[in-house]
Amino acid sequence: MKTLQLFAAAFALSAAAAVPAQAQDDVAIFLVAHPMFRDLDYRQTVLLAAPAPSGGHIGVIINRPTRRSLGSLFPEHEPSKKVIDSMTWSMVLALVKTEETPGAGSVQLMKNLYLAFRANTIDHVIESTPNDARYYVGYVGWRPGELRREIERGLWSVLDADLDVVFRKDTEGLWEELLQQTQRIRAHAPLPAPTAHAPSNLPA
């Protein structure tokens, strides 16, 4: 796992070139950090993650806002001042809630949700529908197979991504809420069927 990479232009360019905006409904998942996760960057975090063009995965932390607005980060960019919500740490990229692609360099993560990498597309979102998006500085990346191994090790619990949760304004307590959901799912999961074994050492 690559931690909170900042201004990773190479990935953004490869993503924009390799993946046109097209239907990929419900590809995204929520990753809920295990309570014993010791890495401070990810302790009690909820990530939105999806496959990346490289064959790995890309994600952003949705429950750790910076408390800084986009306008304060880019004071000379007037459209940024239209964005009301604070940014989330986790290059600038945007999760955009829209029925159609917001522009070039965008990847559809699930129905009505796109991840925009290209600067001019993000500028257009800020200028036209600034508060129909969430803005991030950097992202989390996994090499091919890396996320699967982390899940198998128990670092993350997995839930279906939900658009309303992604755009929830108040994420205080979100990790605890989703952790309880994963525990309820495990508690109600059906037990595996007993394995039939051929009898042995029976008298002839």
C-alpha cells in the first residue's frame, strides 16, 4: 500500500489515457480498517476503493477531512472559493456525483460516481457544479494483488459502496457505524456446510 501519495501525476496521466469514461456500475467498495490497525495513517479509517488501470487498486479516505477548504488551499483560483465543504487528505482529484462523465480523464467507479484526475476537468466541475463533488489531495494506491492480500490478512473489512455515504457531510462516527455493519454481516453469515468424508477403517 502506498501511503497518501501527493501530486502523483504519472498515475493520473496513465489513468486518463488507459480508461475512457464508461459504464462500470458498482465497482467501488468500502474498506473499513480493522480496530487493531496500528498504522496511524489508516487507523479508524473508511476508504472508497476501486480497480485502477494498472491492475491494482486506488482509493481515497472518506472520513478524514482536513478542515481546510479548497479556496484556502488555492486562494488565487476564484472558482475554488465556491466549494463549501472542506477537503479530505487522501495532485488534487475529485469524486464527482453525476449521471454522465464530467469530462476527459475520468473513471466511473459506480453508478452516478466518477473519479476525475485531469486538472481541466476538475476545474470545470469546480466552475459548474462545485458542491456535487468531494475533493482530495493525493490518494492511496495498491499494486496488483496487494489489496486482496491485505483483506485476506484481516486488515480491512469490505462493504458495498454507497453513494449517500460517500457524500455524507458529517463523517464523525462513520468508522464505528460501518464497523458494526461488518460485524453484523459476519455474525449472520451462514456456517459452511460440513464436508463429507469417506468412511475408513471399517470392517470388511
